[in-house]
Amino acid sequence: MKYFWTFFWVFLLSHMLTYIVGSIKSASYDFTVGTILAFGISIILFLIAAVMPKDKELNV
């Protein structure tokens, strides 16, 4: 479930970023660019989470 929500928020934020940057540059909005950017950022985030060490002494 964490992968779904991560991708969901990255998808929304990357499309927002694509729209805003496109508006500033007077370019048209492209859905494909935002989606490719969302997949790329999600994969990078998943890899960073997999590589980070886990804390074994977590007393919660």
C-alpha cells in the first residue's frame, strides 16, 4: 500500500510541476512528460528506501 500512495503523490506533484513549469515557459501542458517524470521519481524513491539501513533498535 505504501508503494501505491508514494506513486499517487509523486504522480500528482510531478504533474503539478510539469504544468507550472510549462506555464512559466509558455509551453503547452504534456501529460506524457508528467507521467514519465512520476515513474522516474518513484523508482528513485523506492531504490533509496531499499538501500537505506534499517534501525534494529527501534523501541516503539
